[in-house]
Amino acid sequence: MSQRPEPLTVLAVCGLGMGTSLILRMTCETVFSRLGIDAHVDNTDLSAAKSMSPDVLVGQGMHMGDLEGLAPVNVVVDDFVDDAALEAKLRPALEEAGWL
């Protein structure tokens, strides 16, 4: 298991960085809390995300290609409010990174 950064820096991204990314941030906070992982979650738009260095990147598939290589863990979401679906995608990604 590799050393997990504490806290994990997580970035919730949408195209404009307004309401949708805020909703996704809250969903991420719920999931990380449930997993017992200390995480600092921010939300932003696609343009600003390109200059950041998060540990985990969460966003819509249509934007993730533009952010490839930005974070060690990338998770594509379809539904920004479905915490169970996010957890189902996030858990194996964190396990693969050795962080869970």
C-alpha cells in the first residue's frame, strides 16, 4: 500500500465551476466521510482545474480528457448526486492507488 496523502486533496470539476461542481463537491465529501478518509474537497471549473495538482479528480466524462494526467486518481461521474454510484467508482480507484 502506498502512502496516502493526508488529507487527500480532491477536486470536483464541471464545465463552468458553478452549481454542478458544488453539488459534486458535497457528494464527494459524503463519500470520503463514509470511507473514513480525511479529504479536503474543492470545486472548480475546467479552466482553473488545469493549473491545480489534486490527488483525486472527479468530474464528467466530457471534461476528463482535457484533464488527463492531472491527478493520480481520476473518477468519471454521470450523476452528481448519486453518492452510492460515486463510491462504487471511487473505492476501486483508491484501492488501485493503494490508498484504501
